[in-house]
Amino acid sequence: MSLYHYYRPTQHSLFNEWMRDFTGVDRINKNSSEITNTDEKFAINLNVSQFKPENLKINLEGRTLTIQGDEEVKNEHGYSKKSFSRVILLPENVDVSAVASNLSEDGKLAIEAPKKEVVQGRSIEIQRKEALEEKARE
């Protein structure tokens, strides 16, 4: 005889009670992001419409791109704070010196960087040691 039948209602009831506090969490995180990595460029689009432009920061250290938003609101009714942070490691073939950002009127942050040109291989002529010595004597 299995005890599963007896434990199951308790597990669901405890789980449902615990999850009750998390309803609507999916609506809180409106900072949806989209990352595009093509042969020509690397791009990040992020919805930051809940933040004022002066409360946003973008930092680049090496290939590590950090995007942060931090906002505090104080009024007669209380205090609230919201923040987010995204850390993205840029691909090795991204030109980090050309990373640029743009914030649209509707709060969409676009960060783009072109890819470095791929250096084409070349053929290297093999020279003989005797030929080099002859050139040195001349």
C-alpha cells in the first residue's frame, strides 16, 4: 500500500499556500531583454521604461558589459525601491571600442557593437637558409 495518496493533498496544500505570496511575480519583471548575435553585430535590446534615464548605468570592463538601473521613490505614503542588473559577457570577436547605446522615448535601451573583421589567412613563402645567407653577403 502506498502512502502517496495521503501525502499528496498535504504537499499541494502547503505548496499552494507558499506560492500564494508569489502570484503576480511575472508582472513585476517587465525588464524583458533580447540579445542578437549575427555575423555583423552583437545587440542587446532591453525594456527600461520603468526607470528614469539618469538612474541607468552601463559599464564595460574588458568584455564584461554591465547594465544597471536603480531608482528610489520617497513620498508622504512611504518609500519604494526598484533595481535591476544584467551582466553580459561579449563574444571575443566583438569590437569593444565601438560599443554604443541608445535610449528611445518609449524606454527601450539598445546597445550595439560591430564584430571585428575576420583576418584572412595568407600564404607564407618558405625560404631556404642558403638563399638568406647569399642575400646577406650581397
